[in-house]
Amino acid sequence: MQSIPVLFKEIIGTVLVSAIIGISAQAVLPNGIHLKTDLTMIDSESGETAVPSIILDPNGNGAETGSVTLYQAYITFLEGRALFLDARDQEDYHQGHILGAISLPAHAFMDSLPMLDALSPDQIIITYCDGVDCNASIDLAADLQTMGFTRIFFFFGGWQEWQAAAYPIAKTP
């Protein structure tokens, strides 16, 4: 039987080697976990919020992406130029959503592929979720870009700002 100090040294050595291998692998993988997260400041009606920076189109293929303010989302809504996608859970969607929005929970993205096939890749799409405490709209926008959609925007103020502004909403029984 090994003594406790020798066993302790072996455990520490194994943990250190594993950490070095893991960090090295993440540094060379194209989609690896970054040790430093870049932040982007997003303007919303409730002020500026720092969110993790995302690159929706790393190859610069002309994709039009980014955030929209409450005002921009509302004008686009009035003009009927965009499809609004609600990235929240079905239960939240049924309790209230932007009028005409379609429920597409970010966590169930793969279940919605048949619906997405019917859309044009250059359709203007605005994703939203609860508000500044929720990143599901950003995740959904990134997933849509991966699927080939080229005109994707996320409304970071989301449901909270839309509802507070008393803009048109709907509830689903």
C-alpha cells in the first residue's frame, strides 16, 4: 500500500497533466472554449448591457446580423418586414408573446428544422427571449446563421421591453 504523500503527489500530477492537455486542446480547436471572453455592449431601452461577443458569420459571407433596439423591432413589426421568433420555452410563449411571433425555443432548435425548411434564407428574422437576462435569442440567431439564414437580428430587450411598451401581444390558450 502506498503512503498518503505519494498518493497525493500522483493525484496532483494527474490533475496537472489533464489540465495542460485540456487547455492545449482547446487552444488549437476551431470551436474551443476561450479562456478570455470578449464582451459587446448592447443598447436597450433599460440601458447598456454587456453580453458575450458572438461571431454569427466568421467567414464574412455578407450575412446581415446584429441586435435591434425596441424602436427598430417595433418599426419592423409595423411594416411587416420580419418574422419574429420567440426563443423562450413553450410555456412562456403561451402566456404571452409578440403578436404574430412563432415559438422556436432555442433549446429545441433541431426539432424545428421542418418549419425552417419552408423559410427563405434571406427572410428577415428577429429573435427574442425574456430580455437582458436571457441569451436564448442570441443562441437562436447563431443557430439560424449556421443553417444558412443571412438576415438575422436579435432583439435583446425581448419580451420584457415589448410588453412594458404596451406593443401588440398575443396569448395562446
